[in-house]
Amino acid sequence: MCGICGALGFGDALALAKRMNSAMVHRGPDSEGFVDAGNAALAVRRLRIIDVSTGDQPIYNEESSVAVILNGEIYNWREIALALRDRGHRFRSRSDTEVIVHAYEEWGEGCLRHLRGMFAVAIYDGRTATEGRVILARDRLGIKPLYLWQDGQHLLFASEVRALLASGCIPSHLSLGGLYTYLALGSVQEPLTMIEGVHSLEPASYLRVTVCRSGLRVIRGTFWDPPSPHYSQARPQEVRQWLSDAVGTHLASDVPLGVFLSGGLDSGCVAALASRAAGQPMRTFTMAFDNWPADESHLADLTAHHLGASHHCQSIDCRAFLDDVPKAIADMDQPTVDGINTWFVSREARRSGLTVALSGLGGDELFAGYPSFQQVPRLKRLAQSGTMARVLGKFASAVRLGSPDGRSKLAAFLAGRMPLTHAYFAVRGLFTGPQIHSLLLAPIRRAIAEGDPHIASWRQAVACQVQLARRYDWVGEVSWLELSQYMRSTLLRDTDAMSMAHSLEVRVPLLDYVLVERVLSLSGECKQVPGLVKPLLARAMEGVLPAQVITAPKRTFTLPFEMWLRQGLSLPVRKCLLGGADALTPWLDPTAIASVWADFEGGKTNWARPWALYVVHEWARQHL
């Protein structure tokens, strides 16, 4: 795991790359490296994990005409290296990064299709005397981030938005589109960021950037599409073998490795299969919260005891949380309602001596574990019911139908007033369209009404993913939307930023693209069975995990914000939201912000909305 960055088309490219690189020491405290090609420069900070002695980056080919810097891991590097040696390539290290150098020599941009892993990569190709070429690419599911800024003549890229700002070339202006999507869904939605002019490279895509005297020539390409559905079934033993293969590939490491164990089925599956593949018990980590009904630490203890794991449970209370909130928000590359839980568990894992941790992220998305798999089809049927839907939409906020937030979102969805029209976004949404409208100041509302191009580009990107999702049955449709929306723009980004803040690499074997292709294309009938939680995964893990863990109801691994916001956490949040939230005054209405806190105190909204406003205020105060 590393941080990478670069400057293309600048006279002082190396100086810019060094400034950006200095902002990412936490991502790679072990070494740094540079590629200096005049008006193009690449830089990398390395966290040594595979081949700690000879794997420092950049890594070159035999003639030093092609160089690679990599953030991530290539899990099938041994197989690729074997094939390339047969074709005459010579290797000077045992690093997974070096296979990309020779794979690019052999297959060009087609080498990306051979890579199985999580990666953001930059390849410098200096084999042409008159111009240099840089290939930028990102893995299939978007596990590793890569952010871009360009103006036609110049291009900057980096693993973090904050690193781009450190270049000094980009004004730290808040993006209206980024803010809008944050209010809509609780995190900034790709391809947007919270900084005007900065966007993320799409997953499974690459840029070919040619640096020439007249400027930059940029060509975009893709190297993967989600699989076509074939609606087949799979036997539990077959699924277990798929899972074992995915987890086993993620264990290569020359430094200490462990597992985040939340107490649920997904992380238990990873811990159990990792222990089997490694031939020894794993080190596992979880968090516990006193007096919190949703605490799952007892199930984590049960799984760890069953597996013989060396288990560490860190208890956290409201006071300890308050002490560390400023640090956690400072470490957010972009604001998010989620993610602080990962910051805490990553810190404890790193303090214990780990450098790598496996996570169960992806299990709910692949194996239909979220409530959204039931809620989205119901909302779609309701919206198609004509007159009854319109009547219910008109009166939903006045009838006893779920929580107050649920009623407001239902009313907005049926009235066509959610930021996005698909039922999935009504389920996942934070604020409704009218609520966002009331939060924004009048000039900002006018700018949106006149057609903000960044919001339009986001909606276009979402429309493409919705179209892809509609190729599947009702389970597969929600599965792909979870993978391409909530997973990509919230969970994966938060996991990367919050773990790397502590120089910890987190791997996600349940998002191995081979496993994703196999499970996503299966019939939804085997993933959703009334009365059973994730039946396909549960049956695959029978006899491997305790029955109590397999049959436990689905719970989300989150901090007890609802409880803490009525205890000590209420003091700073209340002071911020009722005091005008000064860092947000150019964009948000202080009276509307204060009303969100009043609604929470009155039981009219849940914790997520006031917490979201507090986080974005503190993030803006620290970073803008």
C-alpha cells in the first residue's frame, strides 16, 4: 500500500510532485521515490508489505525506459511473473509492482486485464524520444482511489485530494456539486469530490496521457465491465471454494497480517477461511460499546474462540470518542457520515503491530444482506401502482409509516422530489430534495436551478450505473447499485482514508473481482430466501462458523451515535449547529441547520442528519 502522485505538463513538475508526496507520508512512511522526466514527474510514498528489502518504488524495466508506481496489491503477481519469464523478461525483485512493468512491455494497456488485485497505478513510458507517455489506471471495483485535476495543458494526480491541494496549483474552493451529493447521500459521490475541479478516475478505466510540446493528449479507455447475468444456481460447496480462493489470494504479506472481526457473518467468513488457508489462527480485532443494544462484540468473541484466534477487543466510550473526533475528521480526505469506526479499529490494529488487515466489506453487497434488497423492490412496486402511490405520496408525512425520516423520504420519492429518481436512492438517501433546498442559501439554489454542470455529470454517471444494474434480476439490480454507489463512494473511500491515516493496509477479499463476477451473475433466488439472512453465504459457511453467528440478524457495524448525541457528544454538535456553523455560511442557511438539531432533539429525525452537518462543518473548517 502506498500513496502515488504526479505532475504532467509543468515546467516545475518534480517540485510539484515532491510537495504532493510530502502530504502523504502517512500512506507510506517507509520510503519515497521519484521519476523525473522534465515536464513530467511521478512520486510515491511506500508502505513496505511485499518484498520489503528490494521492492521500493519506482520500479523500472531492464533498460530503465519504463517506470511504475503502485498504490495497492497485485495478488496474482507470481502467476504473471512466471508467464513473463517464459517470454524472456528478467526480474530484479520479488515485488508485485515489478510485474506491471514487464506486463506493460508485453501487452501494453492490455496488461490491466491480467491484474487481479486492488490498485491505482501510474506507468511512465519514455521509450519514445520526442514525447513521454503516462498511463493512469484504477482497479475494477474502485477499491483504491485516484484523483485528477487538469486544465488542458496540465494534469495532476494523487491518491488523496489533500495531496492535490498541497501542490499549490488548485484553489481550495468547495465544489457545489460535491456538497449537493454529500447532503443527498451522506458522502461525496464519485466522480465528484468536495474540491472544485478535482474528480476521481472511474473504476476499471485508464487514461493514456501523452506529454508533448503542444500540451497534453488524453485518451480514455476501460478494461472491464460487470458480468452478464446467467441466472444459474450454485451449490454451497462451490461457493465456499470461490470464497476460499478469494481469501487465499489476499494473504501474501511479508509483514504482520490480521482480520477485522465485527461479529457478523462476512468478517467471520474471512477470518475462518484465512485461518484455513494460512494453516494457523489469525489475529483478530473488534470494538465494543457499553450499554449499546447493537454491540456485536460477544459474537466476535464467539467466532474468535471458535477459530482459536488471538483476539483483541477495544472498548470505546463517549468520552474517549470526544477526545479523538478532531483527529479523525482531520484524517478524512473528504467528509463522510461513515468511516470513523474504521479510523478507531485501524488505529488499534496498527498499535498492536499489524501492517495489513483483512475486512469483510462486500459481503452484504454481493450476498444481499442489506434491508435495501427488500425495500427497493417494494418502493418500485408502489411507485408503479398509479393513483394509490400519488395519494400516499401526498399524505405519507402525516401517516404512521415507519420512522419520520422514512416517511419524509417516501413522500419525496413518490412525489418525484428526491435528488435521484431510482428507488434505491430513496432508501440510501440522507436529505430529501426539499430538505436540501431549504438548507442551501438562495444564491446556491439559483445556481443549481440554472443547471450546475457537476451535478449534471454526477447524474449522468449514476444513470449509466442504473442502466447496467437493470441487466440483472431484482436482487442483482440492487447488488450492482450497492457496489457501484454506497460501496464505492462511501465504504471503500472511507476504508482507504481512515486506515491509511494509521499506515495500515486494509484488503477486501469479498470484493475480489473474480468472486464478484461469479456471485453477481447468479440468480437472485439463491440469495434471497424468506426468513434467512444471506442464505447463499450462510449455507456455504455451515460447519465452519458457529451457528449463532450464521443465523444472527443483520446489524451494521457503526458507532452508537444515536446514544452519544444525547450524551456528551451533544455538546460540541449542538454548539456548532445552533451557533451558525460559520464554516458553512457561504453555502448553508444557519436557521435551517439549527432546525435539523431541533428535529433530532424532538425525535423527528435520526442521528445521521445532524452528524452529517457537524462533520462537513468541521471538515470545511480544517481543510478549506
